[in-house]
Amino acid sequence: MTQSKKAPDKSHREVISLIELFEMFPDEKSGRHWFESIIWKGGRAVCHRCGGTNTYEVKNTKPLPHRCRDCRKHFSFRHRTILERSHIPLHKWAIAIYLVATNHKGVSSMKLHRDLDISQRHAWAMLHKIRQAMSGETGFFSETVEVEETRVGGIEKNKHQDNKLNTGRDGVGKSVVIGAKDRNYNKFAVQVVENKKRATLHGFIQEISKMAR
Ligand SMILES: [Zn+2]
């Protein structure tokens, strides 16, 4: 299988394929870990009641996967995010966010309904929330914004020979997804960027700073 990544045009964006995207998010857990890595620095769970990290992951992760030893209460990264009351599995959210972030012409609720095997009503609601979160139209960010970047995509050495990029650099073949978090409201936005060079990250930070109120 030949992929567009091998195209000679160097200016094209290195975006992961749909297959890779679905392999990245095979189940709810993979989606949850991805969101946690964006909301919590390094993915280390932080209790939203006391701000402490003396926490552990409980066996029965539904509905709240973490427990704070100090507060003795369960919690989740969803607290005060657009995902707080959603029953849609988290990997479907992650995939939907990626699709919206990478399709500049827009994603229809009909497409999400088919691709993610969810009702069109749910797909419409997800799109609405994702667009709101990404546009900042609801006063999404306040002044305290943290930016976190993470790499997504398949591991090069696990890829089929034809799909390898063979450039020897770490992180090659992956897109960089950066998320911005509002520390006060624990809300976030994500964006896929071409690379993690300072200019790219800086551009994103400036974009979201404009949304800050
Ligand atoms: Zn606590």
C-alpha cells in the first residue's frame, strides 16, 4: 500500500491516515488516556477538589476512573469540560475532534454518524460542542492557558515496510496534536500542527490567546 506521505511535495501536511487514527483509538481506554494526557500535565491525575496528585486509578473505571486519597472521592478529567455529561465513548470523541481539526472544509454530522456508528442526533451535538470549544465562542478560555503538545500516530518500527518513512528521526510519521487548557475552567481545545517547531507552537498559542477573555 502506497501512502500519500511518500508524495514528492515536501510542503504537504503529514497527517495520519484514517486507518492509523482508528488504530490509535481502538477503545474507550485509549481515548480516555489521550484526553488525560492533555488535561493533566504528563497524564498524572490531578484531583479537581484539592489539586493534589495523591491519587490512584480505580479498578472499576466507570463512571469515575480516579480516586483522591486525601479527599477520598472519585473524580475524572471530564470535570468542567465539554465531555462532562457525555455518554459517547471517549475514543469516538477523540476521533471526532481529530477529524474536525484536520478537515478545514468541515465535517458533517452525517459523516460522523456513519464513521463513528453513533446516532445523527449525537453526532450533531458532538460537532456543536467541538466547534464551540475550538472557536472559543462561549468564552471558552480565561487568562490562564496552558499548552501541551503530544505526538500521535503509529510507531514507525511497527509499520509495514511500505508505510515507513525511513528518515531515522524520532517522531517522524506522526502529527503533533497540541491542546490548550484553561486552568480555571479546566476546558481545552486541540489543534493538529505540522511540527513542534517553536514557530508553529507559538502561532497556536497566539491564536488561543486571542480567544482569551
Ligand atoms: Zn483531592
